[in-house]
Amino acid sequence: MVNIRNLDPSASPLDYYGSELRRLREEAGLNQAQLGSILFCTASLVGQIETAKKVPTREFSVRLDAALMTGGLFTRLVGLVLKSQLPTWFQPYAEMEAKATYISTYQSQLVYGLLQTEEYAGAVLRVENPGRLDEMVAARMERQRILERTHPPVLFVVLDESVLHREVGGAEVMRNQLVHLLGFLEHPWVQVQVLPFEVGQHSGLLGSFTLLRFDDDPELFYVPVYGGGHMTADPHTIRARSVGYARLQAAALSPQGSAALIERVMRERYGHHPGPAVA
């Protein structure tokens, strides 16, 4: 017998998604197995999503809209569902990141989340979220959709060279991640630079930070801390860190020189893999 769990649709975006899925499936006269057959998935998966025990993917939502002819309801809802899977402390930053016109970030240890491959993100998130890995990775991939918009933000990224050498997820994962970074060399709105080891002391020694600029709102400065993050619009902090970021960009290799270093590290440390030609 199917276990029916009553959901409170107002409890969370995931609960609302599940309750709407159940309601519209029943209105269509389908049981979970029948709908699963149409969606090319199991009845168990349909049931888990209906009871908010599993987070739906965007692909599942697109197929569901087509199957139940909902006019894109679930495709719209899944964005809210995936955002709700982000850590509570991180959600305010993610919301502002999605609204930003310009994003300038220095990363001292890891590839910036908007540029991570799915496998690299999984390796990073597995360290502290092994029980919710699929949901956390899906949420991170959802964040990256802002780069696919008609009018995406301008993204400036400075990576410490150590990011290239830190083997996250194994050699193959790192090789694919570096190939992914090389793919942004010709991107019109993304600029990736590497701060090489030989620079020595620099204005980013205190750690990673991000500056967000908006068309109509004050700029924001964000710095991650263990188990949380700090965000401020204090003009003195913004001024100081903007100058610091400009110095990091000036000290870093050019985008072309950065791509050459990324390709060299990829070849020497992680094995050869064809990438785009660099100057």
C-alpha cells in the first residue's frame, strides 16, 4: 500500500512542489506508476518527490510540465526549490548574486561556484554534506544559470594559482575543471585571471572575497567564513576592497597568460587533455 504523507504546501518550496505534483497527477487520473512511465522514471521517485523526500531536478520538471500540460508551472517552481536547498546563511548572498550587474571575486582556495563543473562541485560539497550531496550540487548548478541569461552579469574572477594545484576530486575531475575554465577565454562577459605564486604578498592574503555591483542598489562586499558568511554595504569597506581588487587584477596574469598557465598545469599535473588554443 502506498504511504500517503500529508504535506503543508506553505512549509517550504519543496513541500509546495510536492503537493502540486500530487494534486495535478490525481486530477489527470494517473497513479504514480503511470506518471513514472510517462516520465521515464520509477513510481518510487514520483512518490518521493510528492512527499518532499527528494528534490526534483530541472530535467524532471520540464518533462513533468509536458506530461501534465501545466504551462511551465514546475519548471518555474524548481528554481525556488533548488535555491531553498542552499544553506540558510548563504541564501541572502545567492539572491544578491543573481541580481548583480557586475561580480568581482578573488578566490584563494577553490574555483568560484559559478564556474565549477558538476563533478568538482560534488567533490567540494561531499566533504561536509554527504547526506544531501545531490540536492546541494543541483542547487549550485542552478546558481550558474545566471550566466545563461539574455543579459548575464559581467563576471571578473581572480584565482590564486594554488586553486589550480589543489587536486579536488582526483586528476580527471581537475583536468575537466581546468578545461572548463579554459572555455571561458572567449566568453564575452566572463574574465578569468590567475594570480601566480611569484607575486608574493598581495591584497588578497586575508582570503577570498566578492564584490557585487548593481544598477540601482548600493554595492556589496561579501566574505565567506567557516560555517557562514559576512555581507556588508559599508562604503568604507567597499572602497578599500575595490582598490584591493584592482591591485589583484593588476598583479594577476592577463586572461591569455592565465589560460596558458592553466593549460600548462593541466598538462603537467593532471595529464594531457586537448583544450582551446591559447596565445
